[in-house]
Amino acid sequence: MAIRIAHLNVAPCFRGGQRQTELLIRELNSADVQQILVARQGGLLAKRVKDVNIDIRTGSGGPLFVAMATRDVDIVHAHEGRSVYGAYLGSLISQTPYIVTRRVNNPLDDNWLTHKVYRRATFVAAIAPQIAAIMGRYDPLIQLQVIHDSSSELPADEAKSALIRNTFPGKLLVGHVAALDNQQKGQEFIIRVAKELQESHPDIQFLLVGEGADEMMLRKAAEGLNNLAFTGFVDNVSDYLAALDVFILPSNKEGLGSILLDAMNHRLPVIASSVGGVPEIVHDGDNGILIDPGQPTQLKEAILRLSKAPELRRQFGDKGQRLAKNFSANVMCEKYLALYQAAVDATK
């Protein structure tokens, strides 16, 4: 008999965590499971998986809605923090076990309810050991596992990638793909470096791919720059990655930075802040360059180093691509399947 799994992801936006939820749902589609997605009404995630054999239940996203929507399942998987309280409420009502994926290294609220919610989870799956360590210090009674996020493994359309490259003829394309959330992603540092290089290195073009709450502020900060372009939200992320020469992620904080895996999958050398689980996948001097967070001078120096060294870019790209193959959606899926079965067995 197939396990009935309810995926909870009621976030109003579509970012890395929602992309990982979609990847898992698609990979599980060929497994012996029945899937339900509980999502926010009008959200992009529900629209993106309509072609999958899955029961989609949308609503307000509140805890009571989540609890009522998951009464008829064997296991609940909360993919982000908003869903956890609904999973907890549902378990009190129906005794349904739940697991939680913890993707960020932000500290949890230190109150009795949050402790109870995470303790009651059969397992909390951290996407990096560093996040697991934070959770362990927060509450030693939480049952922890580490399951890494995966690369998207999405193919690129060569014609569309060529069109993107041809928009900036003769330029070294240095790109960044992320929600425009400056506090987390540090896009202000990219703009600062672009300002410093505009006159001295006109052959370097910066490309910021994505949208977000800080888009207006960042666009204003970049006014007058002819070496930096914003794309807004794009659905064809792989086409942009395939068009780039260098990928940068100067984040102030990260869980794992799964977009780095996508960049590596496209043989891109990467420059990233040494935060969270990033050093697990970016090995300084081997497949990319690690910099300290909040250090635009280091970012600039790393970009200039790679701009002058095409052979180094190729070496980093080749090694990164080989590493990314170890973080496939199939590997992630198999680990979650084992966790689902263990959680269900624990209730018998």
C-alpha cells in the first residue's frame, strides 16, 4: 500500500525552498507514494506542479487550514517555517506524524510553543550539518537528520542562452540569481563592485536575475550604471546560467545555497560567501572562491582574478560540475523516502 504524503509549503513567494519542494514532488512522482500538496491559494508552487499526479489543496495557509487539509494522510512533510505549526496542530487532532525540513540558519524563537512544535516532529531534516548543529544547540531533544538540497538539473535552451549572451557582446558575464532580498543575499555589494569597475573594466557585465522586496531600492542604488542589468523574475533560470561566465553569491547568510549547485551543473566557476553550508559545496581554490560576508573588496578581487584566467574558470567549472552530480534530486528523494517510512513505522 502506497504511503500518502502531504507536502506543506504555504509560503507566498517562489524561492529556493519552493523550487526544492517542486523537485522532490516531481522525483517522488515515479515512486510508490500518493502525494498531496497543501499550498497557499494563488501561489506559484501549486501552478507549477499541476502536470504532476498530485492532489493540490489550496487555501489561506493558516494552521487550522493546514491541519484540516492533512487529516487523511500517513505522513506530513513541512517544507518551511509557516507550515510547521499547522503540522503540529494536525498531529494533535489526528495523531499524524510529521517531519520538518529546516533550510535556514536563522535562530528559532526561544519560546515553549516553538520548542514543542519541533520536538514533536518525528524528524527535522536540516539541509546542511551547520544547520543541524544550530538546531541541536537550540533543543537537544529534536531528532535531527541531514538531507542536502539538490541541483535542479534543468536543461538550458541553447538558442535562448545565445540570445542572452548576444545582448552583451564581447562582455564577461558575471551573474547572480536570487530573490532580491538584500539583507540575506547582499546584492548591495554587487552594485558597489559594479560602480568601482565600470570605468576601469568595461568588459565586465553584471546581471542580476530575480525579483523581490528590495528590487526598487537596489535599482535606485544602481542608477547610472551601464555595466549592471536587472532581469526581474524569469522562469528559464537555466538559460541564464548557461549564458554566464562567472556566478556570484555574496550572501550575508545561507542555509546551503542550492542555486550554487545549479550554477556548478552548468560548469560555472563560483564566488560565494563562506556562510552556512556554502563551504560544503564551494571548495576554495578547487571549484570556486570563498569570500568573507560583507566584504565587497574581496568580491571585486575574486571577480578580477577569474576575469583574467579563462583556464582557471574552466578548471573550477569542470570540478564544480562533477561535485554537483552528487547532489541530484534522485539522491535527495531516496533519503526522504527512507525518512517517511521510518516516521510511519515509528507510529505503529
